[in-house]
Amino acid sequence: MLQKCMNLLLLKENYFEKSFLINAFLNLQSKSFSLWFMINNDFVIYTLIHIRLVDKVCKKLKIQFISLAKKKLIQEYDEKLTKKIITYKILLNLTIKSHKKLTMSMLIANIKHHEAILSNFWMNKNEILLKMRHNTIVFSD
């Protein structure tokens, strides 16, 4: 199995002991949009995009956001663990370095300081491993 590693920027924040930021691209056909994704090993079960970026992404990639058939409830990562209801998503492809992964669903939410958050569930499903000790991610091809 061929494995490739990518160095990551270590991010320290009040509510996350260790997190990473990676630059990745949302893409559709020949168009792409660059975002910084926060990756955390424990907290996130959904892949999220900040509500303030959705209009820019939709306009550039010529897509529309989609209403969820069933609303989702998430908790904000603040001192109060405020609950928020999510009602919309977008569907796009994701490329990290040269590794293109197929369509991902991103819930639209106010995620405070981050442009996007990549869920650990999605990473496991696509066989992308976190190497927190070495500040890298590993792709299994």
C-alpha cells in the first residue's frame, strides 16, 4: 500500500487540545474553491462549512444549497455547548493535495473561527488517517 504524508499546521484553541488546519479544495468539474479545513480527532461527526462562505462557494462553483430532508442538531464548541439546528447542505468533491475524494456532503453552519471542519467519520470512510503525534495525515492508496 502506497502512503503519502502531508505536513499540517498545528492549531491550538481553547476548546480543542490538538487540531490541525489543512488547505483543501472543493471542486466541481473544472472549477475549484480553496478552504482551510479544521480537522479534529474527537469532536466532529459532521463535515461543516461556515455559513458566511456558502454564497461565495455556490456562486463560484455554480451550485445551489440543498434543504435537508431531516434537520440535524449540533452543539457549538463554546463554553455553553449551545445547540444549533442545521437545515441546509452542499454537495461537492474534495481534493487534499493531489488526492481527490468523491462527493461529500457539507452541512451549513456558523462554526465561528473556521472556514470548514472535516469530520473524523468522513476521513475514516475515505481511509485518511490522522497522525496527531507527527502533525500529519496519511492517505492509503
